[in-house]
Amino acid sequence: THLLVTFNMNVDSGTGLDTDNYNFSDGLEATDAEFYDGDHSKVRLTTTQQDNGHEYTLTCEDIESEGGTPMPDPDVSTFYGGFTGIATVQQPISSENDSSQLAGEYVTVKAVVTADTADHISSYYFVQDESYSTFNGIKIYNSDYKNPQRGDTLIIAGLVQEYFNETEIGDIKFYQALGNGPEIYPTEVGAADLTNDSPRAEWYEGVLVKIDEPMEILTEPDEYGNWTIQDLEGEDTVIVYHGEQFFTGIGDTIVIWGNFVYNFDEYKISPRDNDEMSGIEEDYDGNLPETIVLSQNYPNPFNATTGIEYWIPERSKVSLIIYNLLGEKVAEYPQGKQQPGIYTINLDMSGTASGVYFYKLTAGEYNQIKRMILLK
């Protein structure tokens, strides 16, 4: 396990790399020390096993600058060992104060990028882990101008801070990309939980979410590109953030997903691309469509696993068949007879070669075909 210690001066190697000058609480010990990336103001300590999320105290003493000036007093600081779950970072102080309980503390998280700098703007991106079913996504302020890619697993050490009441991690001290991580699928949430007057909206700040019901477009984009959608009963309204390029028209019915953000005192859903809005029917009246509706698989392209959502209007025998470019059947997923409703099939194609494939959904006398891309 490692710890990065940052000084406000360059330290000499004799005292700065002496592990005896670093004393920890709770039995933790430093076993090795080296300058990080050649920077003599940063010492990378190797320690005995740290407990994830445990609060430790570190005392640095008898350390001198490169000019031989000793530290005037021992420096005492606290840190959280190992990886801190994002749900712990996002957990609010209380029901009356939704600021992070760790605001002002430095933490290290290991998480997967759900939205990179190309999905929104270059100054931030979003990551998510599996620490809990809610509170498990967060915005990273891109203070070190990295360029992570959606799906990358990152290790990040930085400062938990509140920016206009949105929790984020900034002042990045350590960044490491580990390559592709596990697929992060959107958390399906009811529109009522994503409204600005919902006490549960805070649970999903920073999380990749999908509204689990069709929504009707209510307003055109305002001067900032924000527009509103509402459920088909007209009870719950959600704001779409900076989504003017995805706007199709007032009255259209859509299924939408994206990162859930807090911006200018409002919660908003922020789509990442056009694939994250599926049109249903402009004249949708609250009943299921007259024919089947087959959504684009998500994610697409995908690595091994992906999900396919579909709607059926009547009780039908349902089957999904995968074909390659030669028209050869690759796999079949019979679903049996299903009642009218919305369903999702999760595909695992880990044993299938990369390439372009087609999936065909048959429900009774109806069928639809869409294309998908498997990349490994």
C-alpha cells in the first residue's frame, strides 16, 4: 500500500527518505520511501496494509529542506487509508446539510469513468464505483488536465470539496489509469426521485442514471441549453442539462439516461451522446405502442456485456437472435411468453470475437433488427 506525502518545500534525501521520520497511528508503518516522479517535494511511502477508508494520523518530524533547514515543528495530518468508497465521500453530513461529510479531506478512490471530458466539458469528468447502490458516483474536477476515456479504471487522490453545493474531488495529487474496467450500467430511477423537490435526489448526484419510464418533452432549450421533461401523467418534471443538441421537439416522448448533476441550485440529467435518448412515438398517449419498440443496445460499442431494452404491446412469445455480418446465427435468447410491458435482456458475449453484429427481436408477428459493435 502506498501514500503520497506532499511538502511545501523540497526536502533532502537523507531525512526525507528516512522511514523512521514518518510515524503513523493504529500500528501502520512505513517500509520504504522514494521521491515521486523526481519531485523532491513529494515523497511516496510504501506502508504496511492500510484498511480501506480507515482514518489514520501521520506525524512527520526531523525532516530538513534541501538547504538543511529543519522543519520547525512536527507536522501532523490525517488521511484515509486504502481506497475510500465514493458512497462514503458522497454521504451528506445530515438530512438538513447535504455537504459531504469528508469535505476538506483528501481521499483516494478507485473507480470507472462514466463520462469523460469529451462527453461534457474539458474541466471535469465523472467516475463511479460499486461501493453502494446510491451515492456511488462523483464529479472529478480536472485540475491536472488529464484525458481519461469512458470505461477507464482510475486511481485518484484528491481533495473532497463543495463547488456551489455539488460534491467533487479536486486538487488532484495522484492520478493513474489502469485500463478498461467493469461495465457501469445506468441505475434505473423513477422520475419522482430526480425532481428538485425530491429528498432522494441527493442520492444520485454524480451517478449514471436512467429514468425508468417514458418522458414527454415539455419545453424548448433555454439560453443555457437546458430544457424540461415530464412523466406521462404530468406529475414529475426533470431538467435536461446542456442537452440542446439532443432536443427533438415539444411533445415528443423519449427514454433518457445520463449523469445526474447539481448545477446552479438545480438537479439535472446530462446525456452524454445521442445514444442516450431513445424516441418512442410523438403521439404516445400513455399506452404501450401498437408494435414492438426495440432500443439501441447500451453500451454500444461494448466489451463483452451489453443490455437491450424493448417494449411489447401485447402478450407475445419473445425471442432475441444475434447474427454476424454473414447472416449466420451466433446466439439465441428465447424469453418465452411475456405480458405487455418493458423488458431488458443483458447479453454476455465474452466468448465471441470482436465485430459488427445484428440483433433481431421477434414478438408474435412483429420483429425489428438493430446493429451493434463488439470491441475487445
